[in-house]
Amino acid sequence: MNKINLFNSHSFTEIKIELKKKQKSPAIPDILGLSDEDRVLINQIKEETNRLNVNNVTRTQAYLKFYLAHPEIHWAFLGHMVSRNGGWNMTDLKGDFLSNLLSEKERKAFFSFLERGNWLIFQDVYPQFLLYEESLRQNKRLFHLLPHFNVSTFMETIWNQFWKYGDPYKLAIALVINEQSYLEKRVVQNPVYKKSVLDTLEFMLQDLLSLNHILFPYFEHRKNETKAALIGQTLRHFSSLHERILLGKRLYSLLFDNKRRLQKIVNWAASHPHTGSRKDYWPHLFHDVRESLPGFLYKKRIRNCQLRKGERPIYSPKLIYAWKDVAHTEAEIGDWFNDWRVIHYLIRENCETDGEIMDEYCETIEKIELAILAKKVIFR
């Protein structure tokens, strides 16, 4: 089916009409019209979301558990794998690499930026999942309650469409659009993060070094394997909402277009609980215990993604030892949806990519080592 026919399909027409109505007349949550049962359910969902929204590890595992129970909700697994990468980025700030490149103040700012985004996405998307689960249990759709969780009216339309047509792709990409749009003003355009993270020389250095890799590990054969194979993508323009949405579409295709490989990635994720340490996927290179003294003089330890003979592994701590849990302020109120044309992103295009990232990732690791050595020479 070509793009024009797809866009003129019945479900797209319904979405377009509904969103045009909502754009003209935004809905206001009817608090007085709630039944006692609805009030109880809303409170239960909020409590369960808060219980799991403690740190990157609890969120990441919650996504996986939900996906294994409801594999039709593809975003739950995409969210799990991307959240794993978020955790690795967080612990990198306390590991051998970035602790040698950034000051403590800069690392704390980066962590705050990553943690806030991770927290915000979970508190927005997980109530949607629990409401879907309850809809299944009651055998009736309950998505009219989404506004009571401050979820965009855009997603109420999409969930109702999913209930009717059961298109997992459309729901997954709609969630990509929703979560990235939700983050735009709250994190990416937030003046505090723009000043302390996004506009800093260090963030540009990260972009230059291609540190924004999103990796999906898996075992090719499983028998006696410890070093995972990797596929993935690299985000080069984090500040662009458009680029982040397109990246989400490519990542979705990487995961779900190849069913055999998808199962291998799911098997790997299910058998490797997320800790935040990069040792989870490459124990030959990373270790969650520091084997060198703090403040040691860094020297080059890696060649072709292997430790040089006699060298100690790269320190990549577990999240629970790297960062304390954060008490967040409430999420900013407001609906990002203001233009129905955002549904053009829902059109399924040919996102052909083999996800080859190993060479680029290995090159990045060696670039980081060179950057550390260069900094030591300059500031010695």
C-alpha cells in the first residue's frame, strides 16, 4: 500500500476528523462526572505508577514486564530498550570515561537532565498502559479517563483507534510522537537544561564523539555466549523534535521488522535484568566493580573493542551505586497537541536500515580514550 492510499485509509480519516475537532475545542476533564469506581481506579493507577517510577532500573523493568504480558503493545518493549540505554548513559557519568572528561557539576547536570526525562516519560505513558490493561479486564474501553492523568488528548484518540482496529504499529509510533512532544517543552526547551546541558560545549562534544548511540544487544546462538551482538542507531541532533521522532520510527523498525531477531533481543532482555552497567551486555570490556584507584592516570586500554593485554576492564557501575533516587517535582501541566497534521508521522515509510553500529561504537570508545588523554595533556 503506498503512502497516499495509506493516508486515505478509513482509520486515518477517522483519526484526522477526531483530532481536527479536538484542535478546535480542547476537552476539559470532567471531575464531577466521575463515578466512585472511576475515582478508585484513577487513584490505584497513580499509586502503582508512583511505586514503579523510582529510578531508571524500576522503570525499565516495568516496561519489560508489561510487554511480556501484552506483546501487542510494541512501544513497551521499545521503551524498555531505550530506557536501558538511558540507564547506561546515567552510569557512564560515574564510570571511567565521562568522569575523566566532565567536572562533577557538569556530570550532575547531565544526570538531572537524563533522569527528569526518564521520569517524565514513565509517569505519562505507564498510566496509559495500566488503563489499557484495566480496559481489557473489564472488556470495555476506559480511555475517556486519560485526561485525568494529564495525558494528551491526542493519545485518547489513538487508544480508541487501537481498541477498534488493533494496529500495533500506529499505536507505537503515536506513543513515540507523544512522548517526544511531551518532553519538548518540559526538558529539551527547559531554560535550566538548555543552559546547563544542551548549550554547553560538553554536550556538543558528546554529539561530536557520537556518544548518543542507542544499542540493542542480543545473542546470535545463546550457547556459551557472553559478549552480545549489537545493532542500533545514533541520534545526532537531540534538540530537534523532528529528528527524535524519526529516530523512534527507525528504532521501531530495527526491533519489529525482523521477527527472528526481535525474539533474540527479547530473550536477551528477559535473561539479563537491567542494572545500568554496560557489563550487562559486554562483560569482556566493562566491569561494575572499579579495579583501579580513583584519580589514577588514565592510559589507553582498548583496541578494536578488546582490552589490551594485561589491562583492567572499564569501570561501568550499577545504577544503585552510581546515583541516589531523586524526589521529583510534579510534571508541568499542559497538552502539547495543537496541530492534527502531526499524524503524518504515522505513515509507515520504508525505514530500511540494517542497524550496523558495531564499528561506529568501537570507534567511539577509542575516540573517548583519545579525548581523555588529550585533556590530561592540556590540563596537566
